[in-house]
Amino acid sequence: MSTNNDLKYEDQKQHQIFISYAHDDSNAANRLFNDLKEFEKEFKLKFWLDKDSLLPGQNWSEVIQNVIKESKYFILLLSKNAIEKNTYVQEELRMALEKAENHQQAEIYIIPIRLDDCQISESIQKLHVVDLFPDWKHGFEKVLLAMKIGAKPKKLTDVYWENLLDAIDRKNCIPFIGSSALEFFNQVDDNAFLTIDELAKEWAEKYDYPFEAPYELPKVAQYVAINELGNEMEAKQNVSTRFRRMKPPNFLSNKFNKSPHAILAELNLPIYITTNYDFFMEEALKSQEKKPVSGLCRWNDELKNSIEERTEQDQYRPTKDEPLVFHFHGCIDYPESLVLIERDHFEFVIYTNKESEKDMIPTFLRKALPTSTLLFIGYRLDDINFRSIFQGALSFMSSVRKRRNSIAVIQIPVENDSVKKEKVTKYLDRYTKEMFEIVIYWGEPNDFIEELQTRWKEFKENKS
């Protein structure tokens, strides 16, 4: 029979976090330890650092071995000091790897963090590594996400869920898929898929981008096009080639059938919109035995004059069996269609606000947008794609801005100070209501999409 003390001990083990580091990296370890302690009380965590946690007279080797076995997460600080010198970090990693063998594959246990440009040992090359250089804040946010630390998602009320599920049931919901929805794939299959953020970082390093991280692809691509390639079209062709090399996920596999794309495809909707350049949404629909039709926003004169699409044919109307996947910001098959560099986004907004250019979107889609519930998944509030949609293609449809049953799933801004975090979230909640007049679900796309799948299943069961 468990006693109260036993339960307390179990709870302590559940939330203990071990920090492994070389003593030459004490300053970085102390900084990380102090930053993490901001979350200790709120998330019932206990961070273990030898110099702060070991007691006089304890057998330090035996204590460390036991603590590693009991810890929920093993944070591994990597540097040239830790790898090139014969430090105890290697022994601690060996113990952590032994425990990791008994861990469920989908769970995160070892969190490798680089403090400098060091080489990663073969034993952990399969794990995604986060860098705390050159941008400590950006890397620290990734560490928090790995440990599921952050502001709790702002859940939708039952009324909003009922409205959303009813719109889905009536085939009157249009999902918008953004770049953050792609992060799911690398979480389950590390570095298998190129993301917008990874491409921005890659180009920033390759072309010696002079501005500080975090890197935004439109700004980095603008710099590369002007200073390095000397040609904007060459930059777009480069991006198109990179993404075309990427093999789409197998959405029928257990690894990817819980992805945002796969679950959205299960909703059997007639229209999907994406601001990504890939064809993942089409592949997800094909896995559901649909026959998707790809559409393209012809946001400039060159596209209008050179590309004719099936969506322009009078006989085509999207259905649940033959749905439309409309690429708002271009696709990899047509490099000239990509809304890529910073100037593209400005021109996209200007062009789509011209009263005479409404035929850039098929008539049936232009009529459906103002009367449908819009569901934005995979966007950040500062995402230029998110803003250019509202300020561009949707701004001329004033009724869209008044539909408060439309929902955007927005990643939570990470703040170390819980009081500041709450203030920031409250402010941004009011800001988005005034700017975009939509309901915000503050949280990760994966959390929302899992709840959507569960509620949609219950909705159908109750209706039948």
C-alpha cells in the first residue's frame, strides 16, 4: 500500500530534470539553470545541477547515477570542452542512453544542446540538437517546447467547438495550412523534411547573412537575391529545387497519420488552402482516396498570362471527393509563383487589393470565403504569411473580417516571466480581435489538431 510519502516521491521523480555539463562550461550551465528555475514552481519541476544539488559527504557518482535514472528529462550541454576533453559528461550520457532504451520512442528524454560549433557524437546523431548560440533566447524557447513548458493553451469554449464542428459537418469550413504545421514531421522523423525556418537558417549561414537571429525567410531570401545571387528568380528556382527533392510523407503510416495534414484530410472538406509551397495536403487527401485538384493564386501579371488551370474551367466545382487545394503563395512546380522574398509579400498585398484583380482567385472560391468558417493552423502572430493573407487576399471581402466564428491556432509567445507571459497573451488576444476579428486558440498545432480529431469523432458518433 502506498503512503503519502511514497506518492510525493513518485511525483518528484516524475518531474526531475538532470543537467549534464563539463565544468569548463559552468557559466552556461548556471545561466540555463537560473533561466529554467523561473518555471520550477508553476510546472512542478525540480532541476538537478551537481554544484547546487549535491550535499557534503554524498557519494557523488552513486547519487548522479540514481538521479539520472529518476529524471524525466536529461539535458545534455555539448561543447568542444565537453567532447574533446575526457569529462564525466560522457559517462553521464552513457547512463542516460541506457535509460533511453526503455523509454517510449515518441517521448523526449535526452535533450542535446550545443553551446558552440562542436561535432556531435555518433551515439546521439539521431536526436535533434538545439543551439544556444548565436541566439540564446531562440534556442531556450526550443528547450522549453521540448519539455512542454510554456503558457497553457487557451482552450476554445464549447460554443466555438460546436460552431466549428457544425461548419465542418456542413462542408462550410476552409482550413488554411501554414509553415508551423510542418514541424510535426521533424518531431517524429528528425531532419527528414525541410522547413521554412530551417531553410532561412541554412541560407543565413551559407551566405553570411549580417543580421541577427531569429532568421525570417522573406528577409534572408531578399538579402540573398540582391547581394549573392543577383537575381530574384534564381532564388525562387533554388527554393523550388530544394523542396522538390523532398519526398512527401506516407500519410498511411503510423508515423504520419496523426499529422495536421492527415487529420484535416479526414474531415472530407471540399476546399483547403495552403501558404506552403509543397504538395503535402494533396498527398494527405490522396491517402484518403480523394482526387485533389491543385489551384494557384495568380497574384501577378506574369502568372495571369502564363498559367491556365483546371480551376478556371466552368464545369469544375470542388467536392469532398474531388477537393481543391489552393496554393495562396505559390507552389514548387511554378517558381515564378512563389511569394518568397520580402518584396513579394508587399507586392502580393498591393496586387490583391486592386479592385480589377479579383480574378486571381477562382469565382467559386471568392464566393465561398466570406460565408465560410476559416480555420488557420500553423501560423505565428508575427508570421508575414498570416498578415499578408488578411491584409491582402481577404481584405477586400469585408464580411470575412466580421466573422467571429473563424479560428486561428497561434503558437504561444514564450516569456520566462509568468506574469509577463500572461500580460503578453492577454494583450495579443485583444490585438488579434481588433486587427483580424477572429478567435485565437493559443497553443501548438499538434495539440489543437488532436483535440479536433477527438471531438469530430464524438460529433459523428452522436449524430449517427
